[in-house]
Amino acid sequence: MTPQAQLLKKRHRISAAFKLFCLSVTCLAVSILGILILEVTLLGLPWLNADFLTSFPSRFPEKAGILAGLAGTLWLVTLTAAIAIPIGVLAAVYLEEYAKPGRVATLITINIANLAGVPSIVYGILGLAIFVRFLGLERSVLAGAMTMSLLILPVIIIASREAIKAVPSSLRQVAFALGATRWQVTRDHVLPQAMPGILTGVILALSRAIGETAPLIMIGALTYIAFVPEGPMDEFTALPIQIYNWTSRPQEAFHELASAGIIVLLLVLLIMNATAVWIRYRGSKNKFK
Amino acid sequence: MEQVLRWLFFACAAISVLTTLAVVGVLSIETFNFFQQVPAADFLFGTRWTPLLEPKSYGILPLLFGTTLIVIGAAIVALPVGLACAIYLSEYAGARTRDVVKPILEILAGIPTIVYGFFAITFVTPILRTLIPSTEVFNAASAGIVVGIMVLPMVASLCDDALRAVPNALRDGAYSLGATSFEVTARIVVPASLSGIFAAFVLAISRAIGETMAVTLAAGATPNLTLNPLESIQTMTAYIVQVSLGDTPAGTLSYQTLFAVGAVLFSMTLILNLIANAIMNRYRDVYE
């Protein structure tokens, strides 16, 4: 074999080896999801039963349950949605439909992009200083929901802007030509068209709020709670907080409880994401193109 | 009516700017108060961090070392693996494989961080302790690996975008000169998308610095001036959590440390995010 042919063979061997390397690394990364789910299921599934879902936390693992966390998370996500969705969507409406391109609009856009990259624990510090201490909301669900709203606002605004941007401008022009005001155009034509995209973004943002732990710990949600909150000023705990509490204990039984809690948390997230996919699918079927 | 609504909508958009002002305001006021009692030099260059124990000492270096260890661990895991995933997805995988792998990466990115913290404690740490028996129960390595897994989907997805932005004409040119697929990737595609890849790496590091739950659970609560990843350490984020768990009355010095550390954390991530955005905006112009 000539030296040239040998070199060519070597080059192709290197290339094949590189492809194999990239393939196996990708398989490894993908398999992490499998390992994670398998581990959590093996540890937690035996604990997952009706008692677990309807009991309050306890220092005896066999009596402990997730009810307070589940109820707290429901309260939290409902209040967060009530605060963050109107503000986020209307902010997006302002930036896309009302604002004149200029310094103010650019400033707000850059500001939102930067807020999206702020670590969640910094929002926790903000919530602690402003909502818990300064406004005196104490460790209430409302303080938690306001903190979470600030955290997910950038996500909602960015997603809603994308959805509004995708509405063809011919639609607006027709309505304007018939004498509609800007608000009528937005309310009757732009928002209905953009709704599937907005809802998808909103659901993804809310699932982020459900999974966040650090900001809630900051505002003091890690306390022993053996009741279901009955109003926005009640103290609360949440699913991820309860999981954190159980994981940080040394006993193996509590780790198994934590896995059961994780299964519940992941199921809640799965249901929300499936809804988002369904809305996206339905939205893509009936749309002007 | 129209005018009222315009102002209402403007107010909604202005809330985001107010949030930024509030973050900066809250952090700087309390940090200023903190510096009234602790000299800035002691805070920035001190080597002992014991604000909750006597004798009190407020040197942030141990926390910075802890965070650095986590970042290094995360970078070792996430950067090469993320880039290799992206190269496979963009240069080798067919449309079908992409349709399977990309959603899985999205799911991994959507899993709450507390779940990764659980994974570190119940899966990674026991494996590490079997392999290297001298590993402490709480250690930087386990947390670093898991933070790496956590930011991996983001690295893979951003690098994939960067690689796919390289025009096919460049690849075709190299192939027609007889280059192998490895040579095309390593000498044409990766260099051409280097700025995008670099931006992805910077964002990943920023995310790793701000990560809280996994490091709080797995890395421990001992502010240690060490670079040994098998020891228990404390990161800036874990310290902030530790203070908020205890009963620290507002106005005390230990309450203010929370904001001083938060200010350092916020500035570091903000600077890194700005750098990443600047790089990304520059490279977007190249092929347009």
C-alpha cells in the first residue's frame, strides 16, 4: 500500500471513530432521562397510594403525605396565573401593537431579555425584601405568587410577543380600514389569532413556577405545615419544598417518600405540557395562513 | 378610552423595568449598609466565611471557591458532551433521529432542579463514594456533575443552532476537496460557528453559578477554601438558602450578608449574560 493510501485510510478511520464518539455521547445524554425516571419510579412507586396523597407531613415516614404540598402548589399556581398572565400578555400587546419603535421599546426589550437570565434565587431575595418584609405579606401564598409572577413574567412576555408577531398584518389592516380602533383590532382579531401561541407560552411558564424551589425557600415556605391553605394570606408549603425537606433528611425512608413526591410533581408537569402540546396542535389546524 | 388603555398596557410593560430597578435597588441598599460595618476589602479578599458563628469573619473567597468548583465540574460535563451532542444532531443525525432526541433534551431541560438535587444525593454521590472511598457524603464533585447534566440540554440546543447556521456551501466546498466528515466538522463547521458555541458556553457557566437547589442538597454547607472536589463546600447560592432557613431578623449584619452575597451573584451572572448576548448578536450578522 502506498503511503498516500495509508494516510487516506487513517483519515477515514479517524472520521468513523469521531462519528461513533458523537453518537455514543448523545446516547449517554439521552439515557440520563431513562436512568432518572427509572430510579425515581423504583424508589417511589411503592409509596404512592391514596394515603400518601391525602395525608399531611409527619416525622413518621409511613404516615407522611403530600396533601399540604399539593394544595399549596395549586394555590400558588392559580394566584401566579391570575397575576402574571394579564400583566405579561398586556405588556406584550403594548410592545407589539402600541409602542412606537424607539429608545423606550428597545430599553424594555433588552431589560426583559436580561431579566430572563437572572438566577431564580435573586428573585427570592427580592420577594423576601419587598413582599415579605416591606409590604408585610409575611409567609403567605400571595407573597409566593407575587415572587413567582416576577420570575415568569419575562417568559410570558417573550412567548406572547412571538405569538402576536406571527399574526399576519393584513388582518390588522383590514380591521383598521373598516374603522376599528387599535384596541378593537387587538381584542377582536390579533389576540384570538395569537391565543394558541400565548397559551402554550403561558403553560410552559407556569410549569416553571411549579418546579421552582429556591425562591419559595427564600420567602420562608419551608415550615411545618399540616393544613390546606384557605385564603391567599395563609402560610403554605409546595410540592418541591416538601421534596426538598424529605431529600435533605438522612433516613432512606424519607428519600423514598421524596421519590414518591417527585413522581407526583412530574405527573403534574406532564399533564400541563401535554395540554400545551394539544393546544399547539389544535391551534395549527385552524389558522389563517 | 384608547388613551387609557395605552397607558395601562404601558404600565404592564414598565413592570419589567421596575423589577430590574427593584433588584438593583434592594441589593445595593443592603450591601451599602453591610459595607458600613465590614470593609469592602475584608469582604472581597478575606479567606474565612463564618458570619453565623463566633468569631465572625466575612471573607467571601471560600464561597467563590465553592461556586468555582461547581462551575468547573459542570463545565467538564456539559461543555464537551453538549457540543458532541450538537455535532451529532446537526452533522450526522437524520430528521427522524432529531425528532426523537430533541424532545428528550427538552424534557431534560424542563425537569425541576430539585429533582436533579435528589438525583445527586441518591444516585451520583453513592457511585462516587464507591469509586473513590475518601469522598465525603456532601461533596462538590457530585453537585458539579449534576449541575452539568442540568445545563447540558441548553448547551446542546444552542450549539446545534450555531452549527446549523453555517451555510451548506461551506460544507460542500470542503467535501468536494475530498475532506472526511470529521475534517469538515473540526476544521470548517466548528471554527465557523465558534462564536455561537462560545456564547453557549458562557451562558452555561452563568446558569451553573446561579444554580441553587442541587448544590444546596449535594455540596454541603461548609465554606471551605479548597479546590478538592471530594470535600464538602458551600456555594454563594447555598449560603443564601442557609441564611433564609434560619431565623435572621431584618437589619442584623447576618441578614445583610444575604444581600451582599446576592449582589456578587447577580453581578457575575449579569456580566456573563451580557457577554453571551454581545457575542451572539455579533455572530448573527456574519451569514446574513
